[in-house]
Amino acid sequence: MSGSIFDFLCIGSITLDLNTVAGRSIRAIGGSAYYTSLILARLGCRVALVSRVGRELKHVEEKLNSAGVYVAKLDVLDCKPIQFENIYDSSGRRVQRVSCELPPITVEDLPDIEARCIHICPTIGDVDVSVVEWASERSFTSIDIQGFLREADEQRVVKLTYSSGAMKAVRLSNFVKADLDEARCLTGEKTAAEAACALAGDRRIGAVTMGAEGSVICWRKPMRIPAYRARRVVDPTGAGDAYAAGFLYSLVYRGASIAESGHVASAVASFLVEDWGASCSFTWKEVERRIRGNYDKTLLRTR
Ligand SMILES: Nc1ncnc2c1ncn2[C@@H]1O[C@H](COP(=O)(O)OP(=O)(O)O)[C@@H](O)[C@H]1O
Ligand SMILES: [Mg+2]
């Protein structure tokens, strides 16, 4: 399988998460690359993963293999895994703590592998910007900016800090996904539409997400994409990763328009929040049904 061309290559570390929602907590395997690669595989794409973990998470390779993700490289480091505590308040706002960090994946860590789209999604400083440069010379390059902006303060609370490296990563990419706080931190703009356009510039697609408030995608002009209603909201962790996976699946794999891909992104994310962690048991048929059931209404609302 290593000699073939994949639809997607996801790059980023896998983490151990403790998610607390409405007073209930659960331990789950996490990390953007974990969520994104599982969802893309679930949607039927050929997905490869380059990742690293602390030793406790060595067993994750089996889980990924059995879900249909090709683990092209998994460095098991002799240290603790990155551990995130994700604590949500009743309005869905998240406080994050991180207990340990890993050295970044660099170009030297990458195997010789081809994919139509390379999605780079660090959790906290675990991918070097040189990897984005490497990707941009090969394939459609997508980034989730979160892990390029996060830093832990003295209490290990995750904060966002502007960096020229993050800006460089944006400039090298074809698609960039940020949530509103991240987009504001990077662009200095206030509204989601202004920030999405600042991220997009004149040659890439920018997406700024706002949890249950939906998102804005900019390609030459901003487009508002509403959130789809979830049957229940159990755990919002990974919603942004599901959104990126849905968008890339629709745009790169299905060849759909940017507007339609925004709706797919939003619908896929609405399924992810219905259960704890990365348990993605939805089907493409269900995603389609949810979009069809709301499409006209949502399009009217977005105009
Ligand atoms: N409670 C929710 N109900 C339905 N969709 C949601 C919900 N929370 C998030 N989403 C969807 O997931 C997208 C990404 O969520 P967001 O929380 O903004 O990203 P991140 O996880 O990166 O912070 C949103 O734009 C929305 O489409
Ligand atoms: Mg995010």
C-alpha cells in the first residue's frame, strides 16, 4: 500500500484526552490527526497517517489499522503522551489544559508517500512549519492552524499566541481552518467574515468556525455556513477536525463546490458531537440525508 497514491495524508500527533461536558468526564484517544484520519476513512477515502505518540498510546496503531487508516509512520517516543483536559461550560466554551508536549514532527520524519491532499493538523507545537513547506511542493495543502498558535502558560492552560511561523504556514497552504479565537489571534480582525477573508488572501480558501453558531468560508468572498442541528450534543471535542475532514472529503474526493463542501463540513461535524470522543459511527448516506433535509432552508438563511 505504501507505493500507491492516497487520497489524504494526515500529519499530527495523537493525544490522550480527558473531556468534561456538563459535569461528566471521559478519557478518550484524541488529537486532530486521529479524528480527521478516522473520519476520512469512515467516508471511504484512502487515508495515510504520519504521527507520533508517547509510549502509553502505542496500541493506537491497531485501532487505526482496523478502522482502515494506513499508518505510514508512527513514532513511539519514550515519554508520556500529550494529555489534554478539555473542559466545556454550559455555553460550549472550552478551557484546555495540557500536561506534556512532544518535539515536533519535521521533514526528516516523513516517509516517501504521495497523496492528493496533505492535511497538517498539530495539537500543540507538534509539527514543524517545514512540513507545510514540504506538503506545498507536492499536493493540495490543508492546515488546521490551532496547533501552530497554542502554548501552555505556567498553569498549563492553553493560550493562543501569534507567531510568524503560523503566518508562514497559512501562506503555504491552499486551505486553512481556524476557529474564531484562532483566526482573531492570527489576523487581528474582529468578525468571522473579515478574519476568513484575511486568512484566504487572494489564493486560498479560509474557513473560520464558531461552534454551534456555524462558520464562514472565504474564497474570493465570504459565505456563511450554518451549523446543522445535532440530535444531541454529547461532546464537542473534535468538531473542528470533523469539519475539516468533511470539507476536504467533499472538495478533494468528491470534487464538489466550495459552498456544498461547507455544508458537508458542517453536517459531518454535527454528527461527531453526538457522541463521546472520536466514535464516528455515521454513514455518508446519513450525512446526505441531514443536508437534504435542511439545504433549501439553510441556503435561504445564508443569503
Ligand atoms: N453543538 C454543535 N452542534 C452542531 N454543530 C456543531 C456544534 N459544535 C460545533 N459544530 C460544528 O463544528 C464546526 C467546528 O466547531 P468549532 O467548535 O468551531 O471548532 P473547533 O473544535 O476547532 O474549536 C462548527 O462550525 C459547526 O459547524
Ligand atoms: Mg480546533
